[in-house]
Amino acid sequence: MSTAGIPPEVLAQYPAMKPPLGVKSNFINPPSQQPALIILNAVFLALMVIVVAIRLYSKARILRTIGWDDYTCAMAALASTAHSVVMLNNLQLGYGRHLWDVRATTLMNISNVRRLNSTSIIYPIVIFLVKISILLLYFRIFGVNRKVRIAVYVGIVVLALFYLAYVGVQAAFMVDCVTQASMAKSLCKNVYPVTVFQSVFNVCSDFYVFIIPIPRIIDLQVTKRQKIGLLFIFLAGLIACLVSIARLVITAITLEKPDKLWNASLSSELTIVEINLAIIAACMSTMPGFFARSKLIGSTFFRSLRSRFTASGAKTSNSKIESNSNDGALSNSGNTYDRNYIELKEGSGSTNTLDTAPLRR
């Protein structure tokens, strides 16, 4: 529909989408997902910041052995914070509302559409950084094992190539797929398959990263209770994987539905939980040592869990060193692995206008 000749004050009363039969547009106080988005961002962002702060404090001030896994975790935390800030800022544009409760003039502004799209560039950056942080942590702890090293190297290369390409595609979407006419371009027609493929890859890579240390923990010469204590540390990672699956399902179901801002906010609610839980999972190995040192309530439990983790690391390292006693270089690597492992624990405008990838966050 052409808007030529329509006075701005009249045009401002048009909704971005025709409401369903029997429903009247409400620009003042409509039904909205915005309260849920605000609460989820506040709760999970606060928890994530606290956990990351504990990790960085423990590694920098207590152990004084901060490494690249810590740096990438901190960068992931900053990126997650930026994701929340941008998402909350987009609420004033109607994000989380039904399109018939958003003024058409809001979405006729290309800069507004690009603002709504911007979270889809931040999201893969957060996911990439946190997965790299976890892989680097595995290298620090289990790096003496050849299979773990190979798994870490492969993971870093594949993740870097995929997410670099995906961010580039999302940037192209944000530049070219912002008007109704642009949706006829071949690039913009591929928004749905590209987004679903990214979500599938994200789930697969989540489980790939999650399972890498499991065989090493299972093979440890420790009691069943100690193994359970070690596996408990990775529980947050498993929960993040399950949330990632739920997000994939919601994205696949709602992505092509016309009520873009409402449906995208449903996916965003899971995105908030996913990225912040993933960062928390990356920091869980630091928690037992920190709480044991802090002498807080329940520190006896954390001292016990820390000792299990520490003892397990020492036994794994000693077993590997003994089996490679004739290889001096590997023995040296094993000593470094043992020290790092113990220290880690001790210190620790229309509907079509919005049919772009970012609104799926």
C-alpha cells in the first residue's frame, strides 16, 4: 500500500499489521511479552555477572594464573550484556508486542528495523566466545590427553569458520533485507533455512562441546561418588544444551509466522536463558575452590567437591605420565597439566519488512 499523500498524523494511527477479526489495535497498553523479557534479562544476566566475577577474581587475585579461557569467558559476558542492552532498548520499538499493536510508522523507518535486527549478530558472537572458552578450559585441564587435544583443535576450527560465516550472512541480511521490496531478493528468501540450519548446528555443537570431558571423567580411577561430584559440575552445561533444543523447536515453528515481533520475543526468552547458562556452565569448575576458600555456609561440601576434582585431576595426570614415561616431552606436558588442574580447583514497515533473521532472537 502506498503512503503517498497520507498526512503523518493519520498514518501514525495505522498498525503495522491488520489485527485479527474482533481484535482492536492498542498502541497504549497492549498485551506484551516485554515484562517476561525484562525479568529474564535481569535475573539471568545478574547471575551470569556474579559467577563470571567470582571466576575472574579467583583466577586473577587468588591463583594469579588467568588464561585465555578466562579472557574469552569475560568477552562472552560482555557480549551477553550487550545483547541484553540492545534487546531491552528495542522494547520501545514494540519488540514483544503483536504487530497490530505497533504503529506502522515505527517499522517504516529502516534504522528501526536494523536496530531490531542487530541482536542476531550479537547472539552468534556470544555463543562462539563461550564455546571457545569451554574448549580452552578443557585444553588446560585435559590437554595431556591426545584425543582431547584433537577434539579441542577440531572444535575451535569448525566453530570459528562457521560463526564467522554466519555473522557475515546476518550482516548481509541486516543491510539488504529491511524493506518489503528487498524480500524478493534471493538472499532474503533464504532467511528461514539459514536460521534453522544455524540453530541445528548450534544444538549439535553444544552437545559436542558438552561430551568431550565425559569419557575422561568416567575413566578416572575414583569412586562412583567422586565421579558424580565431577559430573555435577557440568550439569549447567547439560541444561544449556536442553534449552538450545527448545529454542530450535520454537524458532522452527514460529519463524515464518507473520506476527514477527511477538513470535521473535518467544525465541528471545529462551535465548536469554541459553547464553547466560552457557557462560555460567563455563565457570562452574571454579566454584568449588572459591566457596571452600571463602568459608561461606556450606563450605564443607564445597571443600569435599573441590578435593574430589583435585584428586581426580592428579590421578588422571599421574596415570597418563606413567603410561608415557619414556616420552620426556609428554611427561613435562603431564606435569604442567597436573599443576594447572589442581590450581584451577584450589583457586577457584509491514509484516514482510520484519521478515529478517534477527527477529528470531
